[in-house]
Amino acid sequence: MARVRFTILIGICLAAFGALAGERFLSAIADLPLMPGLTEAAGSAVVFSKPEGRIVEVAAHGAVERAAVLGFYRRTLPQLGWRPDGKGAFVRDRERLALAFSRASGQLVVQFSLAPK
């Protein structure tokens, strides 16, 4: 329980700091920064809560390259407690975050999927 409170407190602090620094976060995953150059797709967030944990799907898009997105999250997420777990995936505590990529209208679409491990 203490770890959950600590994680929530860190998320609130990061959100406050990010707002001051101009950093944006995904609406459905409050402690996950949105890479500069990406815009969250309106209405894309889907959130489920279950006893094992939360399941969240949200998409973002932008005129960026896949390698730049992976590089940003590989540098940023370890500072937030996430560890790499294969190509385009990260784990923290009992959650796994996966990034999937596609293209639409000439832009890169990044699908963020958060689920229990």
C-alpha cells in the first residue's frame, strides 16, 4: 500500500513539474509523458480497472520517426521506474507498457498499451 501511495505521489509531483516545464502527459496514464511532437488522439483512451490492475489503451500521432519515439521513451521511462522488457516494452512493479506503431495520413501513430504483467 505504501508503494502505491508513493507511486501516486510521484505521479502528482511529475505532473506538476511537467506542467511548469511545458511537458505534457497522456490523459489516461497521468505519469506517462507525451513525447514532444506527438499529440494524443482525441477519444482514443480506453480504461478498464480489474482486481489484477488497470488496462489502458491510448494513441498519439505526429510527424516523428519510430526511432525517435523509442529513443525518447528509452531515456525517459527509466527515470520513472520503468525497465526495458523487449522491443518497445517496459515493466514497472506489476504493470507492462507496450508501444506499437503504425502510419496513418503520413504520420506515425503510437499505440500505448498498459496492462498487468
